[in-house]
Amino acid sequence: MSSSIFDLSRLRDIGWSVWDPIGLMPEGCTWRDDAAAGFEREYDTYLQNAAAQLRQGAAADDVVSYLVKVETALMGLPQRRDTVLRAQAVVQAILAEA
């Protein structure tokens, strides 16, 4: 992964289209739409942290575990069937952008 800072708008694209653990995004919308106004920053810290970990050489599985922990421990959401799959998709999307 390059040493440059990952573009926040691209992280939001990934986070809202692939992850969205709380399920805030209305169907058919993106974080850029008026329907999403006010909560576009909801996942920024977590996504920036995940990208930074990858940029610093963390293993993809460790970053997946981080995102799962964010969702289940920090957000207090139950682990669902797709929790790990969504976290893996986020990591793969970030790596693909590197």
C-alpha cells in the first residue's frame, strides 16, 4: 500500500456501499445524497484507521478482525452472518485502491 493518505471520499464510498454496519443508508442512495446528509461522517474514523493499518503493513485478517470488533464490541451490534464477509470486502476494496 502506498504511503499517501487514502482519499476520504473514496473510503466513504467503500464504507457506505460495502460495510454500513448500522444500516443507515437508504436503499438506492449514496453518502453524497441529501437523504444521507448528517451521517456521512459516521464511519470515517473506523475506515481511516483500517486504511492506516493496511498502509502500515498490517495483515488483512487483522484489519478484518478490527472491523468486526468495531461493529460488535464498539457499536454493540450482534454479529450477523455477513459481518465477517462485509469486513473482508472493505479490506479488499481498500487494498484494491492502493
